[in-house]
Amino acid sequence: MNVNSDHPILGALFEKWRKEKDLNINTLAKEAHICTITYGKIKKGWM
């Protein structure tokens, strides 16, 4: 994760939910009303 992240735990939380619910990235992004690029930025801690 990016050291300068505003929300460093948000990406980990999304991954935890994705694995618990057995969802793929496209499904999770659709449910969260974000695009997959935004999901990637959140996962890396850039947002």
C-alpha cells in the first residue's frame, strides 16, 4: 500500500469483503458503484 494513503485500511477491508462473499473484482466494483480502476486505486491505498 502507498505510505501516503489517506485511508490505508480501506483497501484491506474491500479485499476482506470480496473474499468473504466470494466475489470477483467486477462484481464488487459494480455493487460499490465504482469502476475497476477506482477499485484498484482504493486497494492500493491511493484514495
